[in-house]
Amino acid sequence: MEKLDTSLAINASMEDGKKIMDAVQAEMDAVACFQIDDGLYEQLTVNTYLKMFAKLSATSTKNLGEIEKKYSVSEIRKKKIKQLNNIQKRLVSLARMDLQDKEICLLSEPFQGLDKAGLHTYLIGVKNLAHKTKIIVFSAYLDELHNLNIPVYSYESETQKLRLVTKNELKLLIKIDGKTICIASDEIEYIESIAGKVQIVGKETYKGNLTLRELESKLTYFYRCHRSYLVNLARIKALVTYGKNSYGVVLKNRTEIPVSRTKVRELKELLKGTI
């Protein structure tokens, strides 16, 4: 791998992101990592856990208090890790990577399962880490990647190449009554195809001029859970079983969307750790 001159973010599917991350780890020794299923030392307190990594990295423990403040974990420093919630554990992982003092820090799907408040706090933490060292963030959440204020690239799995993505590409342009309407992708709950006509549902409902397949190719982090539906994965609250071979998802606004039987296993994997 060529020397990394700056931090960057890679928008890719979970599967592709893991492959790229594994390849980077294989080529470089000076790397610290975060993955959604990372196991922490659950019985240790936050302070003891971080102190252990400070010693392993030959980092002075004198600065430990500053690191804890930097990543907003000072108030939970005496708590055992098993008592922490999702966002607290991720902030502890950021503090750990800071202490490891590696050349590059890799973060895989760090935004999964975070609510709006947690996401805001976490983004601040990631930016703090980026001031300390170079980071590469892998995520299917394109909107959040742009909030990091670092270059964002989209990984094209067919060509295995990276393409720079601008913030303008987060907008979906649709034509309604001869006018072009711009909708932010994170404002869309789901998209439904009814009798060949597409309805885009968010705070308001719009009739789109693109097919469901065309929208699927344009929208990141939307999943074709059913032949007639595209759903925003970030809006899913629960995956439910209604009966034998009958499934659906419940969105945060309580809307229920059907899920094809053949899609259930893949959807469960995509939602792992988020609901």
C-alpha cells in the first residue's frame, strides 16, 4: 500500500469494506483498528482498560486524564466496560486507538446503531482522532462520512476502484409536474413501487420519475427488502416475524414494510449490531 498522505473515508458495502480493511492490515504493521463486533475486556473499568493500552504502547499514563476528556469518557472512567452503552463503548475504543499511537487507524462501520445524539458525540470523537493520526473510515453510511470533513471515496466492487464522491451526490433529484425537486437521501424512509409507479416516502410523499432499480443503484444504504420496496436501513427499528415464511421490518416511525423470505438472512446480517 502507498504511503497515506491524509485521512480518508471509503463508502462501501459491509462485505467490501471488510475485504479492503483486511488487505490494509495485511500490508501494514502500524495499524490500530475498530470493528463493530470488537470484544472489549468487559470486566475491566474504563480507566484500567485504557491504562493497560497506554503501558503496552509505551505511552505515558500521565496524559491519560487528557485522553479521557478528549473522548468524553472521564465521567465513566470508574465504570466496568460491561456496564457501558453502545456509544460509550465506541468512545472508549477511540481513546484506546489514540493511546496506541499507530500510523493509521482503521474504523469499520463505526456509525451503526447510533441515534442522532450518539452520532453527534461520536463524530466529534472521530474528528479528534483524525487530528492525532491518519484514519481510514469504512462505512455504508455516506451522509455521515461527509460530516467528517475528510475526502470520501466510493468503492466500485465491479471495477475494484475508488471514486471521489462529492456532497452533491447525497441529493436525489426527481421531477414533479415539470419541476426538479432535490431530496436528501437521509430524509427518505422508504420507496415503494405501486403499479409501476414509484413513491418516495419521507416527511412528505413524492412520485418519482425513476424506477425502483434505478433508485437502488443511486442510493447508498438502502436495501431492496422486497420486489416492491427499498428501505432506508438507518430507519429500521426491528425485524419481525408474522408467521411461517412471513416477515417484515418496523421503521422508527412505526411504519411496517414487508420483507421477502429470501431476503431475511441477508437483512439480518446487514442489521447486525444495529437493532
